[in-house]
Amino acid sequence: MIGLRCARLRAALVDFADGNLEDPARVSVERHVSACPDCAATVLALREVPAELGRRIRPEPDERFWAAQRRGIADTIGRGVRTDVVTHPAIRRPTVVFWRAVPALAAAALIAVLAGDWMSAPAPQIAARPVVSGTSDESLAAFVEEPATVASVDVASLEDTTLASMDESFEDTLAGYSDGNLI
Amino acid sequence: MEEPGTQNDWSLVRGTLAGRRQDFMALVEKHQRPLQRFVEQRVGDRAAADEIVQMTFVQAYTHLAGFRAESSFKTWIFSVALNLCRDRARAEKRRANVTAEEVLEKEPQAGPSLEETVLGGTVERRVAALPDRQRSVLGLRIWGDLSFREIGRMLGISENSAKVSYHHAIHRLRQWLGEERA
């Protein structure tokens, strides 16, 4: 049975097993461990189990895997793909903000059209939809070697197209990532 | 006090925001391995983990201007990846519920269980059976190579609580490993 002192030492045992405990706390824990078989077994487990888990996990991929992963990331960024339009559940938050605004935009458009008819004004012109550029197959090297001035424009445009369209709640969401509050 | 290597990450973040994409790729190269290891043990599938890791970095790049200096870049991307893993697990669970209903309507078949298929080998299954906080702390510590301080900040708990959760996780895994050997 684990005693009260053992229960209070749980965090310290982790540091002790990792060799991260300094004197005089280390001496105190060491004295307890030498007299307590349960805590001695725990220290042994804290050293052996992580190593055992590391051995049992599947082998690491080779360098080709890591290079392909980097190329995939570079290609996606190079294409200027907005993460808020990728259909993954974790990155759909900005689009929720957009869809919430759709009824209001539709109503505003309807009012504008009706008001235009009433005043016998020419019908408002509907702007053509922007053409989405095709996917590029630029290599990782080309991506990395791109001149800084061009890259600067890309970052700025990404900020314009994504951050500017976010409302306050999404800013909070981003803050939550860094604060760890959303986890 | 800043975590080791954080200072270099900051200069690379600043470089990326100034338009140097090669600085962002340096960040990717620096963090992709621990992130892939962490996500892979979390989702139990290499290809799915690769997809999540790529998505994490793309999202980090897109929202880099909103990245706050309160945490390290490493902690930030691990938070994003952990959220993506959890979202995927929820989606998998929904799909698995539907599949299980379909399977129950058909005749039983020999072969790996649904759990084995989804979670892969024994280690992944054992780790996946841990309570969420213990599982997160263990994964971030062993495969993500994060400090308890970083883990605590990420999960919104104290450094001490992260250590206690890690202690519990190791204690439980030791029992399972002992049973396996017996």
C-alpha cells in the first residue's frame, strides 16, 4: 500500500528518476527510496518503461519520408492553399464565421436589388468570381530559393486573406492554441 | 526562462514573417521528427500521422502572424497537432460506431478486432487505453520530447500535475508490461 509520503513524492520521483533533482531534495528522496520498496520499484519503472516503449514502437521512417513530408508542406504553402477551406474538422472554424454571415449578406443583396428596381436604377453588376490559380508542381528547391521580396508579398497576402476575415472569436481560438486552453 | 532552442525558433519565426520561406522550412526540418513520432503513436497510423503533421505545419505557416510569444513555437505546433489528433479520433469514433452496427448485422468473421485494426499494435493499444491526460503527457514527453513545463503549459495544468500524470501513466504501463511478461 502506498503511504501518504509516497503519494506526495510522485512528482519528485519523476525528477529523481530523470536525474533532474538537486540537493538537498535529491538526498531526501534517495533516503526514502532506499527504505521504500514501492517507490524503488516506481523509480525503476520510470527509467525502464519509457525505454521499453521506445523499443516496441515501429522503426523510424527513412530520409525519403522526411523529404517527402517537407516537399508536401512546401507545395501546399507554395500553392497558397488556405487552411480554412481544407475540409478537415479541425480547421473549419473560420468558414463557420463566413457561413454565419451568408444570410445577412443575402438579405443585404436582396434589399439592394429591390431598392434599385424601385428607383428604376440600372441593375447592379455582379462581379466575376476570382479565378483560383491552378496547382503548381514547383520543387522544394525552387520553393526555398524564391526571392525574399516575392515571399514577403505571399506572407502579406496570406495574412490579408485569412487573418483579416477572422472575427474576434477566431482570434481567441488562435490564442487558445498558444495558451493551451482549448485542449 | 526560455526552453533550450527556443531563441533560434524565434529568429526563424521572425525570418518567416519577413518573407524568408527557407526559415519556415528550417523550422519544419527541426520539428517534423518529434511531431511525427508523437502523432504516429497517437493515431496509430503512419500515413494518417503524416497527413496531420503536414496539416499542422501548413496551418502554423498560415497563422504565424497570430502566433503569440507566450509559448514556444514547438509547444504551439504540438498544441495544433494534438487538437487535430483529437478531432480525427472523434471522427474515427463516429465512423467506427457506424461500422460496428454494419458488422453486427453481418456474420462474425475471424481476424483482428476493430480496435486492433484502428490502433495497430499492442503498445499503441495499451497507451491508447490510458486516460486522455495521462496519454497526452506520456506521448508529449516520450515521443514529443517536451519538458514537463512545456507539457503543463500546453495542457493548461501545472508542471507538477504533468509529472504526477506521467507517474500514473508509467505505473499503469508497468503493470501491463508485467502481465505481458508473466
